Amino acid sequence: MMSDLPGNAGVSVLGDKSLEFYKDPVGFCEQKIEKHGTRVFQSRLLNRPTTFVCSVNGMKELLCEKSNVFVKDPTDVMTNMYGDNIVTANGEEACLLRLSLTSLFTGACLESWNDYITSVCDRCLKDLSASGQPESVYTIFKGLGTELVLGLFLNVRPEEQPELYQDITQLCTQHWHGLISAPVSVKVPLWSSGFCTAMEAKEKLMHIIKDKLDNDTHGFVGALGSLPLPDPTCASQHLLLFISALIPKGLASLLTSFTLALCGHEQEETRHRARTDPDFLHRVLLEVQRLWPPFIGGRRIASQDSTLAGFHVPKGYAAIYISHSVHRDPEVFQQPEHFLPDRWNERNAGQEHVLCSLGNGPRNCIGTKLNDVFLKAVTPEGEPPHSWPV
């Protein structure tokens, strides 16, 4: 028998909890979980009744078993900013896009990028280790991620085209800021809204991307341009997504957490194991993703009446999974607040599929394997980043 969702979705506008949630997502969810005694509850987010999913079982039901019921929101700001692509599409279109693009992120294509990824990481980390000055590791890692993304996906490298590289980096930042601003396009003398500036940046980026697709026949750009995609703008829209600030920021977040988790004298043995045992390093990276996921989660819309964790979810309700809370579900993870890499070789062995830092199920991030390559390339032989003094 279905139960009503715990909590209150409130009334339109006045009952909206978006400001409270985005100000402190972790605190918001912890307070609601404690209040309702369950890891699935309702509130109002973005002025829509919303089911919050903070359990592993609820997340798997949302993203795997009922992925065809809970769909991407076509009115989401992500669609406005990046257009139709593998992230924003639904149904058969999403499946076909994934089939077309998967070959670019696996197998021979992925292996062909290894030398470039390793060379960029080695150079950037060597320069940082030799600087002798205090540095913001997040800023360094974000720059590293940007260089990797633009070099791999757009064939633009700072040593070869410094001015174009700088222009694209600045435009990507402006475009990203539009995603996290109010979606209101206002432009008056001497001032433009963040969303308006972002849309202008998007137009300039699309011009650069189109030029690359028209003239570059090698690398990722050439391979993407030759794919049987549904319409002429599809390749451009996907390149816009792949070179966005989203990827460098996510990578920088994970690498910063990785560095902080393994720094200090008390972690000397852990660092030694990570340097000498690839399997243990893999477990460390899993635990970093579990404890400090780079993104809040993901949002879906119920296309019909359904259930999550036994609770009734009406048609039109949103559902959002919260990675930080899902990864701390005590039903799955003992001592969920503790950094315990060996849990992945013990009680949680073989359970990598319960993580959702990069999504889960048939709509998970298509670049998951590439992300693993990025992360492991930043732990070269010699002086790894997690041994730096902090």
C-alpha cells in the first residue's frame, strides 16, 4: 500500500524552499531526515513540489528501475544554456545519442588520449611542486582540467594558440555563471544580467565550435563531426557541453578533496599504500567520490503517477537525488562519515554501482571512464599531490 510522502510541499511561491536549500543543501537534508525519520521526503524546490531522495535504494529506483518514468525537465535552465544534448534529452532520442557518442569515450579512442593526458598532468604537477610558494590547489586543478578538456575535445592547446585558448576559457566561465544565475535576460547601458552575458558568451562559443567542426578533421572534433547525429546542430551542442566549465570544476573538486584527505603526517602510511598499490589507490578514489561528490545531484520530473521507496509521487512532481546524502546512507555504509578506503575491499566490495556522484543507471555520465583516467593521471610516480603540505 502506498503512503503519502512525509513533509509538506507548501503553496506556490510562498512555500518555496529553494533559497534555504541552495544556501546549505547538506544541512537542509540532514534537518529534514532527522525531522521526518526517513531519507525520502517532500518539500518545494524551484516552485515545484519535489521529492528529495537521500537513500541508496531510493536513488537506484529513481535512476535505474524507473528511469523511463522520471524524466529530464525540458524547461530546465540546463536546456536553455546548452541546448538539446545527451544530458537534456529524453526517451528514444537520449538512447540514440548515447549509442552514437559512447564510442568516443571508450576503447581505442579513450586509449589514444592517454599520452596527452599524462603529459599535461606531469607538466602541471611538476611546475606546482617546484614553485615553492603557497598555491590554491583547487585553482590549479581547475586550470589543469580546462587544459585537458580544451585540448582533447577542441584541439586547442595553450602553447599552440594562447590567445584563442584564453578567449575560450573566459567565455566558458561567463557561460557557466549564467547557469548558476537567475534565468532573466536583462541588458541596459553599462550592465547586463548574468544570464544575458552567458547567452552572449554561448553565441561566441558556438561560432568557435562551428569553425572547428568545419575545418578540423582529426582528434575528437573530427570524430564527432563524422558521427550519424540527428541534426546539423547536434555536434555543436555537444561540444559546447563537453568544453563547459562543468567538467574542470567537477574534476578540481574531486582532486582537491583527494589532496586534503591524504595530506598530513597522520596519513603517511595511506599515501605510501596509494603510491605503491593501484588497487588501494582505486579504493581511495572511490571513497573520495563517496564522501565529497562534486555535484549536488540530479533532478527529474514524474511523467505519470508513481512511487519511490513506497511513497506516492504524483504526476508532475519533481524528484531530486542528493549525492552527499545518498553516499552516507547508514543502511549501506557503516560509519558513513568516516574516510575508510578499505570498506571497498570489505563490506562494500563490488558495490561501486551505489555511487551517484556522476549519476547512475542508463543516464549516468557518458564520460565516467574518462574521469577515472583523469583522476589516476594526477597520481604519477614520484611526488603525488596528496603529499604536499597543506
